[in-house]
Amino acid sequence: MARQQRQQEKSPMKKYTFKDFLKQFPNDEVCLEWLKNKRWPKGIYCKECEKVTGHSYTASRKCYTCHECGLHVHPTAGTIFHKSSTPLTTWFYTAFLLSQTRGGISAKQIERETGVTYKTAWRMCKLIRQQLDENKSPLGGDKDIEVDESYFGPKSEEGKRGRGSERKTPVIGIVERGGRIHTQVIPDARKDTLQAIV
């Protein structure tokens, strides 16, 4: 038992494949159930009953119906899937493809892979990317940004500070006024290096 556990700990994490995806999300009903469980992990709170109540799936309306008062709850409401005629399996598969590629994937490729129109593929890519943490909008937008570089580390033997010291590490800081901050260690503080990051 202990040996088996050690082998499991040593073995690398299994990559999530397309086959795994199909097994997990075979149809729209399963996708909707997954979405419901993500949104309400402790059960659906019914606004009419003012408490968490039992709900069952109503296939004709693609929603969940409260057992006590009959109120319909739509898991897609208020999400990127709201009022979309595109099947949830297609949405989920597109999200799977976008999360699997580091260099990004084009809307044209999504169009070919899923069989939707280019306009639909472009819209899905845009909305999914907005939801993915690594693809959130860049710093700025309609806010001002301030950029500066600095040096961190011990003083040099000659007492030099900043750019003249070889023992210090250059760091760039980018601040969005009233928003986010980005810091990064840089190889040097030359104009070309800083401009490329900015």
C-alpha cells in the first residue's frame, strides 16, 4: 500500500486529454449540471422560498425547478453562456482548446474545430479569454499608468548606488492608478529592454 502510494507520488501529473474531456462532458445536460454545481456548490438558494431547496432538472426549459415553489433557475444566467444558441458542449470544448495552447489559438481554428461560424468563434474566444486569469485585459485601459525602474541589493564597495552598481538587481515596476501592479526582474535597464516590456 505504502509502495503504491510512493509510486503515485513519483509519477508525473497526467495530462488532461481530449478523450478525458469527452468522458467528462459528453452532452449539454452534463455541462449544465457541472455549471450548476460550480455556481451553487451547497445547493441552489431559491429567491421565492428564501432558503436552499431541492431542485430537479427540467429538460424542456434547460433549467432547474424548485421542488417547493416551482421557480425556474437557469445556471447560464449572468454568465458568458447566457442567451447563447451555441451548445454548451461547444462552449466547453472551445474553453478546453484555449486552455491547452500556450501560444494561443485563433478564432479561425475554433471555427474549423467546432463547425460554428467565424463570427461565433470570434465571440466565444473573446468572452472565454476575458474569463481566463492569464488573459485578463492588460494594465491601463482607460486608467493612467506609471512606469519606473529601480535597483535592489547591497551597496557596492565603492558606495555606488543605482545604475552604477554591478551587485544590484534591476527591477521594473508598472502601476495602474487605482488598480493593479506589475513588477519584474529585468536583465538590464537599457531603453530597448524597458520599452519592450512597456
